[in-house]
Amino acid sequence: MHPHSFAAGMGQGTGGFTGNGADPSAELAANCSEQAENLIGIDEVQRSLNRSRASVYRYTNTDPRNLNPPFNPRKLNPEYRSDQKEPLMFHPNEVARFARDVLRIKEVTVEVLNSPSTATQQLLGSILEELRSIRELLDSNTISPTQLDTRREQHDQARPAA
């Protein structure tokens, strides 16, 4: 078979499947904060696996009675959801594991591409720049606490007592 490459348009950096023998559900839980940036949707999974949308839904570990069913090694396990209306999202490593272990695709490469800059990322960048400039101003401020105490005393003396 030909090598399959899994590319996702979300997150930053490059991820790869590491078959270290650890329990996959524990591994997924341990990397929760990192995973939030690198998740891919059902459309990306469909393109990556070269399967129909219906096939991807059949592969997926879902249960109408249980929002987050336990890990199933024979299914494609989505990430934790807090609401039934949230879209199914998958970690690229889980897609690679499923392709290798269940679909028996021999060579699997997971690649997470940098996403284009969004309005949110631009806003966060400008906020970060503003905070850095504030920090720079605070660090360059030469008024020491003793000078402030002296000014306070002068101000208190200048005010007449009632």
C-alpha cells in the first residue's frame, strides 16, 4: 500500500504517532491541553482516510446514550465533548492509530500544519504586544518607593487640616 499522510489545518507544529505501548486513553488524557490546539474535524479525517463521510461515522466510537463512551481500540475515538451538539473532533495521533491498527494501513505519517492567522490570533498578538510595552514602561520607571513616600508626605503637609 502507499504511505498515507494526515495533514490538519489546525494547530501548530508537527505531531507524530508514537507507539510506546502505553494505554492510549491515559496517553490522550495526559496530553489534553496540547490536544486542544491540534484537533481535526470529520472532514479532515474523511480526506485523510480516503473514506466516505458515512464510513467515518461508522468507524467512530459514539453512543447516543453516552456522550463520551470509554476508549475502544477497534473504533476511531473522538475527543472529550461537554455537549451533544459539539462537533466530533479527533486528535491526529488517534486517526493515525486507527489507520494503522484497524484499517491496516502500513505507513502512516501525521503532519499538523500551521493554520492561517485568524482574527482571534491577531487580536491576541496585539494584546501580547501591548502587555510587553506596559511591562517595559514599568521596568523603566525610575521612581523608587522612597520618592513616592516623600511626595505623599509633601502632599499631606500642603493640605490644610479641617
